[in-house]
Amino acid sequence: MRKVNLIVVLALVAVYLLAAPLALGQGEKTGKAKGGNVEEQIKTLQAEIVQASLKGDTSAFEKFYADDATIIHSDGTLVTKAQEIENLKSGSLK
């Protein structure tokens, strides 16, 4: 019985430790962040990536992808940031 209670307490502490930073980092309740609405910022970034992809311009990918990013394509293929950029530059990925 004590082991079960200890596991439950540890699980609750873990959930709290994982959720607290997310909850505290939400900012204002209105969904506004510095520089405007977060949703609008995300839409703008997404549009930049789409336009860069259509033009074969890798600068946006180089700018926004983390150096250790792993990209998962719709067919389940995993590639690194460097592989993704190389595929875009070579034209093998459109």
C-alpha cells in the first residue's frame, strides 16, 4: 500500500513539475505576446516557410529550424536539418 501511495505522489509531483512551467509561461490571458497576437505570429512564420519552400529558398529553413532538428515527413522519413536543406537545394524535395 505504501509503494502505491509513493508512486502516486511521485507521479503527481512529476505532472506538476512538467505542467507548471507551461502554465506559468502562457503570458497574458488575452493570447497577446510582445509584438502582437501569438496566433498571427505563427501564421506569419508558417507563410514564410511555405513561400520559401515554393521558391526553393533555404534561408528560412536555415533561420527557423534548430541545428539539432529532426524533420518527419508524411511518409515517415526522418531527416536532419542539414539533410532537409540539402534536399531542398538539390531539388529532390519540393
